[in-house]
Amino acid sequence: MLFDRMKSRRDFLRFGARAVGAAAAWGPASLLCQRASAQSSDYKALVCIFLFGGNDANNMLIPSGAKGTAYPYSDYQTVRQGLAIAQASLAPVYDPGSKQDFGLHPSLAPLAALYKPASGASRLAFLANVGTLVAPVPRAAKPDLSVKLPSNLYSHSDQQTEWQNAVTAPNASSSRNASSGWAGRLLDRLAPSSQFPPGIGINGGALQLVGIDTQPTTVGGNGFSVANADPDAALALDQVLKLPSNVTLIQAAQSSAKNAIEVSKTVSALLGNAGSIQAQFPSTDLGQQLAEVASVISVAQSGLGATRQIFFCSQGGYDTHSAQAGTQSQLFTELGAAMAAFDTWLQTAGFGDKVATFTESDFSRTFQPNGNAGTDHAWGSHALIMGPVKAAQIYGTFPTLKLGGPDDADGGRGAWAPTTSSDQYEAELAKWFGATSDADLDYVFPNLAAFNRVTPGFLV
């Protein structure tokens, strides 16, 4: 689908140029070795998995209660019709907060094994009904949509942008943030200025990683390299170096490209054991993306001297307007296996409490199916958080699954008005990462004060 991955040639060139600049600004390989000599026990990383296209979260986390409970399976089954997942096939999830039974899509069973409410050592939590918001949406018999709302709620490109830049209400004071991302601004505040570029896009750039003072770099299947991350990158860099040198911008690029490539080669050398790590992950696209993340994390402290890193991975295909059941099952199979393998590696390698992995998506999809065995664009969604979570629990407020009910912003198809804003969700991650002051949080999330800076509290 067109909007599964917003990676146009314009986007590639924009983020690619910034990546070259970021790597080049770091200096020659000899400086990299000098700066990488220090190690820190205070290492933390965030790993985003963006589900491009709008994941139907209504079939990811599913009510499984008996009739008469707050979230009965029968109500879900009645509305979902042919898209309903058989109750017997669900991977059981009990929420100790609401004391209600839920289930994960069976293709996500490897993740259900990480959700352990009884042991107190859970590696997985959920955040219910989260989405882009400008202000809280009051509820009575139905959501009060007279409050200010995000721009173009059901637009892929707009919602992907708003999730990544955390600017849902552009104004004079926040306009500078629109071309940067919340993770990049977080790194502006927390990443040491001498550290190797701490924002890393896997197989492509991401707005989320672009800071005002900090710029990201990329890593691809051919190793950590600005020049050889993919064939388009190599071609673009080659074309830049061959352009007339009387152009100021090109002069700068030409003078810095050698240093960028030297840095790239040095990091590739540090990743000499990447093959053994990659073998521990599924051979799927997402599996190998997370293998790349693991490879970089494995040398983050000893080789790069890193203390803070943020990674952006992605999986496309979630724009399921038709034939959703088979498509989503396949996507979830890839997602569940890749995330479970990543968690196994993190714990074995000693990074279990140092890395938080989380999902984002454009939006969820209508609770009521369309006429093509699919679903259409909606709003509030559910998210997966893996790593040092406080408890196996569904955080936030699970929506009332009633068409035309108190959470239905679409008036009859089941587009849930979020009860937790994407700002609050991401700010919880930022606080765990180290942004504990109001000044830092307001810099990263210019609209967080509209929610009294309250965050869900799902991380230790």
C-alpha cells in the first residue's frame, strides 16, 4: 500500500543528507576510536517499531470475558463478525488492574509468553486506547468532539507525522518542532555531544529521530554505513561527490564525505560479530532489523562509548481495507517472533533492563468491518511495550466496545476517541530514558502540559 511506509525519494534525500552530515561532523575514524574509549554503566536505549498503515488493534488485544463482565467476548464477536478471532485460539491475557480477561491474537503467542502477571517478572505490558490528541476528549453518552482535535485524523501521512514529531497543535512557539521528531529532541537534551550519532534509523531515515541540534544516521543490511546502507544511498552519495564544487552546499558535502565514510568503516569493523547475532533472529525483514539493532547495542558501550541510543524500526502492510484476516495474521507472526527473539537476546546479553521496545502506528481501524472483509481508518489504538515494565498489566483505559457508545468518535463504526495521548505515551518512555524535569519534557513535548504532564507509568 502507498502509505505503508512513507519513504519517498524526497524523504530519503532529506534524511540521507542529514545522516551524512551527522556522521561527518563526528570526525575521522581516529577520533571515533578516541571517543569510544570510555564506557558507562548508565546505558539505556529505546527501540521503536512503527507499524505503518494503521494496525487494527481491535484484533490485537481482544476482550475474552464471559457474558455479564465488563468486556465480554460475545459483544466483540457480534460486531466483528467474519473478522472475529476464535476465542479458543486467543493467547490468554489477564489484566490485574481491571480484573478482566483478554487475549492476544494467536499469531502473537510468543509475546504472550512474556506477559507474566503472577511472577512479578513480566517483560510485556499494554497501553490501551492511545492516539494523537490536542486536549483530553470529554465523554458522556458519546465523545465531545467540540474540543480542538489533531489535524486530518484519518490521514496516513498526517498521523504518521504527528506521532513522530509530537506536534498536534502547531503554533508560533512550536512551529520549529514540526520538522523535528520527539526522539531527536529527547537526544538533544540527553545525549552527550561527543557521542556517536545516537539516533539510528534501520533501513531508512525517520522524522522521529531528527532533533533540532542532534541528527540521526542509518544502518542497513550491508552493515553500518552511510554509503552502503542500500544502493540508493550509495548512488546519491556518488552523485553528490561528482557535482560542481562551486556550489557551497556541495563543497561542504565533498569536504566531509571522506570523514563520514571513515567513521562508517570503523563502525562496520566494530560490528564484526554481527553475523553470529543475526543468526539468532528470524530471517524476516523485521527480524533482521532488530538483529541490526542488537548488533549496534552489542558494541554501544565498549566500542562507541554510548550512553543513550534510540532506534527506529518499521513494518509495513497494515492498511488492511480488504482481506484483513490473513494479512494481519502474517504480519503479527513476523512481529511476535521478531520481538520475542529480540527480548531473548537482550536478556542473554545483559541488556534486559536497559532497553525498552515499543510499538506505534498511524491509528487503529474501525471496530465494525467494511464490506470487503477489511476495516477502515479509525483513531485510538493499543500499543505493546516490552522490556523493564512495572507489571504485566493493561495500562490506560480500555475502550467501551459499543458502536455509537461513549468512546465511539465515528458515531457508529467504532473509531475510539483516545483516553491517553501519544504525547503521554512517549513522555513515559522519555522519563525512563532520563528526561525527568518539566523543562526537558516541555522541550520534547510542547503539548504535554495540556495533559498536566501525567504519564501512564508502565516502566520501572
